[in-house]
Amino acid sequence: MSRAVEESNRALLRARDAMDRAYAEPLDIPALARIAHVSEAHFIRIFRATFGETPHRYLQRRRVERAMSMLLETGKDVTEICYAVGFGSLGTFSRTFRQIVGESPTDFRRRRVAAAANVPSCFAKAWTRPSSFG
């Protein structure tokens, strides 16, 4: 791998790391392109070529992944979670969530909670017990 390609990859990783860290913040292509030290159009092209999706889609996916976790681990309602992970509207959040996960946020939570309720208590206790293999 040439030094130029290596440096370009490092710059892209810095931009992706910024997206991972600040997923809930309003991030835009100009700011991310500055982090990667390239033009906006070039940033979109090389990000997609390197990671297999556009920066916008990557950010949406990260936000949905975080929302999935919050749906299962907190009692917050869907609207609170929508804004907490950085979406600007509930409609966009719900549509994007369904596109990525295959079901609505409410259905996702309901199905997962119901599935967890069907686990026999002896298994649930074993899964939550601290491991002695450590």
C-alpha cells in the first residue's frame, strides 16, 4: 500500500471516528470533508468506495444502532430516543429505522421485550450471573 493511500485511509478513519463519537450531533459533509482533508465531492466518493456506503447512510445506520440499544435498555419513548440519537423528525427516524431494521421502532421494542419475557427464569438468572471465567 502506498503512503498516499495509507494517509488517505487514516484521514477517512478520522472522519468516520468523528461520526461514531458525535453521531447525535448535526454533522455535515463539509465538516467531515475538512476532517479528511479533501473536497466534499471527493470525500463522498472515497468514503463510499472504502466503506461501501455513503457518509449519510453510515451516520443514519449508527444512529439507528444506538436507537435500537436505547429502545431495549431504557424506558424512554420513541420520540425521546429519536431526538437523542440525532434525528430531526420522528417521521424520518421511523422511516429510516424501518428501512434498516425491517420493522418500526415500537414493533422492534415490543418483539424484543416479548421474546425476553419467554426466556425461562433459570436461563435468565444464568445469563445475568457474573461469570467465574474471568
